[in-house]
Amino acid sequence: SGADSSTGAGDAPAPEDLIVGFSQVGAESGWRAANTKDIQAAFEDAGIELKFSDAQQKQENQIKAIRSYIQQGVDVIAFSPVVESGWDTVLKEAKDADIPVVLTDRSVDSADTSLYVSFLGSDFVEEGKKAGNWATEEFADADAVKIIQLEGTTGSAPAIDRAEGFADVIGSDPKFEIVASQTGDFTRSGGKQVTEALLKSNPDVDLIYAHNDDMGLGAIEAIEAAGLKPGVDIKILTIDAVKDGMQALADGKINFIVECSPLLGKQLVDIVNKVVAGEEVETRIVTEETTFTQEEAIAALPDRQY
Ligand code: AHR
């Protein structure tokens, strides 16, 4: 409960004696760039060495990085898993080597939860529900609502959970129809390409629900290229609230954003300090987040750091 992890643990190692290995998903989005920057800055501030590797959205690269951290004998391994499944073997190797693993941002679906000490990140199902709640209110008076869903990376926790949370809410009203749903891999170019193609077969779509801002920003380009007005002819609903997304919301091109915070660095350092001091850590730490309307984006933009 807010207790300083540096107190009371006489045998806690000094920060300069620690090495943490971090395997990042990639550099697919503005969110990811902000997340990387925040984590690197937090470890730098704490005086703890952070070995960093970028997996370029490939699970095999992450497995290689984790194995290399095990071989180097780092004190703690942290990683944000690109997809949910397929981690048991490598996590077991870390456990056998007595190296604690912390999950950040995304989780794994391993049945054996003793394979990691903590999971720090957002509740993605809740984010999807918030998106669904906005759609329900926004289209309260409509008789039929055709939706294109731009999914995140196939098999990733945020893509699975944001689709599920959204469907949970809109599924109770048959007027909502997801007419097409395809992955844009959480990238701007992916969002643009998929929207371009899907608009041809679904020109009368009412809403684009994008699993992140970057894909929504790509959708804006595709809609404009088709001679339509994003935010007016076709409404856009996204998740993240990075600066570029917030600017598009302020400009009326995006209609609503559900926040997903990339600022996990300080909390990750706290967890690492506790783990190496032998203190207990919470097994699940949920990030606090809000939502933004156009007015709220205009008010928040001047102070937005990322
Ligand atoms: O895992 C978090 C998601 O990954 C963010 O919403 C998205 O922008 C990023 O690529």
C-alpha cells in the first residue's frame, strides 16, 4: 500500500548490481514507442541496467531473447508477449534457472501461473466494453449500425480481449452488425490497407472500431482517399489515446478514444525491486485508465506527454 520497497529489506541488492532483461513486442505503434521510452527512462532513473531487445512482432525473436537473458544470468526477465500462447517451455526454462519473470502490458494464457511472478498492464476486456458502451450511446437513435472492426495482431491479448469486450456489450442489441473484421496488426499502414479494401465491399459502413489509434489513423487516410469525411460520414472509435490519436479526436476525425496507458516503467521498477529483495508482489496489477470525448481531448492535449 504505497510502502517504499527500499525500506526494511536489509539484504536487498544495490541497484547497480542488478541486471534486468526486457523483451519488447516491437515498434508497431505510437503506444509502443511511448512504452519503450517510459520503461528505459524508469530503469535509467533507478540506476538499474536494462538489457533491451525489440522482437519486431515475432514470437520466435522473443523466445530467443528470453533464452539469451537466461544464459546471461540476468536477475529478472520482463517481457510483453506478442501473442498469448506458446510460452510454457521457455518460461519453464527461466523458472528452472531461478530467474523471476514479470509480464508487462500483455499476458500469456499459460495454465501454470507460477511461471511468472506478476502481470502489470491494462484490462483489455474492460477497454473493449468501454468502446461498446460509447457505441451504444452514440447510436442510441439509429435503427441499424454497420461496423468494420480493425483487429490488432492476431493471437495477441489486446486483439482477443478488445474484440470480446466490445462484442459483449453490442451483442445484446441486434441492430449492431460487425460486417467485416480483419487484422491491421496494430500499425497505421495495416489500418489503411484493410480499410481501403473493406470500404469497397462495405461503402455504407457507419462505424470503424479500431483496436488502436494507429489503425484508426490509417483508416482516416483511407476514408479521405475515398472522398469521404472521417468522423462525420463514417465514425471512428479507437483505443490508446496517444498524441496523434488525441489530435485527430480534437480535430473531429476520430469520435471517441478509450485510454490504454503505456506508462508502465515506474511500476515495473517497483516490482523488480521487490522481487529481488524477496518481498511479496501483487500477482496482477491493473493500469488505471480513462476515456476521451472531443472536448476532453482538446483539454488534455497541451499536457499530453506521448
Ligand atoms: O498491447 C497494447 C497494444 O499494443 C496497444 O494498444 C497498441 O497500440 C500496441 O501496439
